[in-house]
Amino acid sequence: MKNIQHGTAFRGEILDKNIIPIIGAYDALSASLSSKYFNAVFC
């Protein structure tokens, strides 16, 4: 299993001035599915 430092990855995206789609999910299943395609998912 790959160890991901989420805060570091997110900070790197912001510092690179990339456009980051932030996706809000209502439940854990939706969050799990959308996290395969988007980097910034929150519940």
C-alpha cells in the first residue's frame, strides 16, 4: 500500500498554481468512488 501525505500533495498542487477541483461528497461511498478521479474530496 502506498503511503500518501495528503497535506503535502495538496500544498504542492497549490504552490504549482494548478486549478484544483474540490468535490464535496455526501456519504463515504460517493467519496470513495470520486477519490479515484479527483484529488480533493471532502465529506
